Amino acid sequence: MHFHQLLPIFAAAAQALPQSTSVRCREVQIPITVSTPRFIVTADIHDDWDAAALTLNLTRRDVTTSADPLPIEANMSEPVKSTYTVGATLCGNGGPTLVLTHGIIESKLYWNPKFLGSEKYNFVDAALAQGYSVLSYDRIGVGSSPKVNSLTDAQFQVEVAVLEGLVNYAKTKAHATQVALIGHSYGSYISSGAASHVPVDGLVLTGFSGTFDYFAPFVAGAGLRVAKTQNPFRWGHLDSGYLTTSDLYAETYVYYAEPHFEHTVAEYTFNVASEPFAVGELPSVLATTVNYKDIKAPVLVLQGQFDVSACGGNCVGVVNGTKELFTGAKVLEYVDNLPAGHNLNFHKIAPQAFQKIFTFLKAQGLKP
Ligand SMILES: *[C@@H]1O[C@H](CO)[C@@H](O)[C@H](O)[C@H]1NC(C)=O
Ligand SMILES: *[C@@H]1O[C@H](CO)[C@@H](O)[C@H](O)[C@H]1NC(C)=O
Ligand SMILES: *[C@@H]1O[C@H](CO)[C@@H](O)[C@H](O)[C@H]1NC(C)=O
């Protein structure tokens, strides 16, 4: 049988399905021009020996003090202008719009996974079912976005500026009437940075506690390796400053908590959804001060209790510290005890976590 003879069968099967992301979403390429100063990141990563050295430098107990060993030399004083064509998925027709930013060693598949039985973990579908529009994107250097230099382009303040550009795109090109930023992990820091610069209508942070005090178990536990040699088939085209986890179980330790997830889901994220991060990202976020007090939007911090990177494995007694960060926010609510590790969306509690987000947004006036 020829392929074209199968097509009508596929078409009929697709029609029988309920409206899903495939019919209500489209892949878009969004050019964003940013003009931001750059750090000079001196970490030169050629191989796994260098990745091990970087791990020691980033996990030293004095990493955040003034005489710290952060591999950053100076700030370039002049802004650097760059245009990046960001790969994104746009779903819906505007109105209240959620802009989603994934974390490190993740991609936009974090919000929109595709595997047998993935429906309950799909935040994009859950948001569409509520009537929201959704813009999710791959961070520069990741997945469908351009491969940028791991030291000079992939820096925190550049990625904050990219998100600000995407907020502008949602409002001017995608008919957004209101915008809420939803972040996960490093994406929560990026979302906070953007919300401290441009007005938004809501901010939801997951995989986030506002403190880097528990960063070391994450960096050490991930077992950072050079992505291009770790998996040449997937990542041979990246420069050697892109890093990933050493194996499935290292990634499970940093992102999942037993017995609250299915092993097959962790296998999917490791084998399919995960994407390397760039070495410029961690030192640049550690060296930047986010002015949380400038955020006016209502804020929800929604946490799996057993999150390693945000809370050292127990968020109760840590996430309450966000009260002292978001002092300018119209509202701050936090949840510190969902039965989950760092990758909240991929734990069994995901459907209830998603509903908490929608309940919060609606209470803040973001009503589809
Ligand atoms: C780690 O720190 C040492 C001592 O400051 C420095 O020589 C080295 O270049 C750093 N390596 C990386 C990869 O950051
Ligand atoms: C770089 O700039 C940031 C923010 O402007 C500032 O907090 C930091 O002290 C500067 N670092 C260096 C090494 O000049
Ligand atoms: C958070 O809770 C812990 C444990 O109950 C407490 O020691 C700490 O002072 C609280 N922090 C804030 C900012 O309320």
C-alpha cells in the first residue's frame, strides 16, 4: 500500500479525536531583537573534566560571597544588540494568554508532552480546555530556537529580554488582552525578571523558592556532562558549552520524587523532552539581582514539596520566604506541599496542580 492511500485513514482518525493541541496550535518563528549588556563568562568547557571543574566551582560553599569563584570576569559596559528567531507554539486566538517559560535541561515539551498516556501531564491542553490562549517557546539555544553561543548569548539577562519581546509579540501580534507569565525552574527566574521590567497581569512560579541556597545538590546531583559527547546523535551540532545530565537516574534525582511519579514519564523526559542548557546561564543568573519588589502583578508560587534545586528536598519552611521577596505584588499566594519533586508537571498530582493555577488566575481577573 502506498503512503498516500493511508492518508484518508489518518485524516478520518484525526477528525474523530476531540479538539487537541494539534488542531488549535501552530508552530511559529518569532524574531526578537534584544539590546542588553553581556557578562564575560570565563568558564571554558571543552570536555567532561572541565564540566567537573565547573561543578566544583558552582557548588563551593563560598560561591555567592564577594570573593566568589563564579566564572564571570566583568560586565561589558555597552549593550549588545542581537536578533534571535525564537521557536514557539502558539495556541488559541488571543484574549487572556499564558506565556510559558521552561527550565534548564528542559524544552517547551515540558508544557506539552507527547507520549501514550501524556494527557494528564499536558499543561497546554489543560489551559486550552479552560479557554486560555497559550504561547510556549524554546529558550534560545534549545530545541526549535537557534543554536546560540553558550557563553556570550545564552545569558540570563538576554533571556529575560527575549521574554519581554515575546510579551510584546503576544499583545501586538497574537491578540492577547491580558498576559500571565508561567515559569518553571530557571524559567521562573526569567519570568520574574521580565515581570519586574514590564507590566503583566499574573505571575505563576513553579520549581522556584526565590533562594539559591539549595542549588548545590542540584548542580552536583545532575552529574553535568558535555552534551555533544554525551549524545552525539542528538546534540553533536552544539558547542561544547552545552551541558546535560549524566544519566536517567541523576536526572531523576534532581527532578523527581518517589513515589509520586511514573518511571516511564521520567524515561520520556530524559530520552525525549530534555535539552541541554548553556554554561553561560547559571553564572549569569547567579550574578544578577532580580528586583522582586518591583513586581506588581499577583504572584502564585506553586511547589512540589520535595524539590531538590528550589528547596533542598523539602519546601515546607522555605517557600514561605517568598513573602519577603514579593513585597510589591498585589497578591502573593504560595503552596509548599504538593506531593511532587522539581518537575511538578510530570508528577501524578499534575492535573490538580494545573487546576490550582487556573483557579488563582481566574480569582485575579484573568477570565477566558
Ligand atoms: C574553576 O575555578 C578555578 C579556580 O578559580 C579556575 O582556574 C577554573 O578556570 C574554573 N573552571 C571552570 C570550568 O569554571
Ligand atoms: C555586573 O552588573 C551587575 C548588575 O548591573 C552588578 O550587580 C555586578 O556587580 C556587576 N559585576 C561586575 C563583575 O562588574
Ligand atoms: C518560614 O518558616 C520557617 C519554619 O517554620 C521559619 O523558621 C521561618 O522564619 C519562616 N520564614 C518566614 C520569612 O516567614
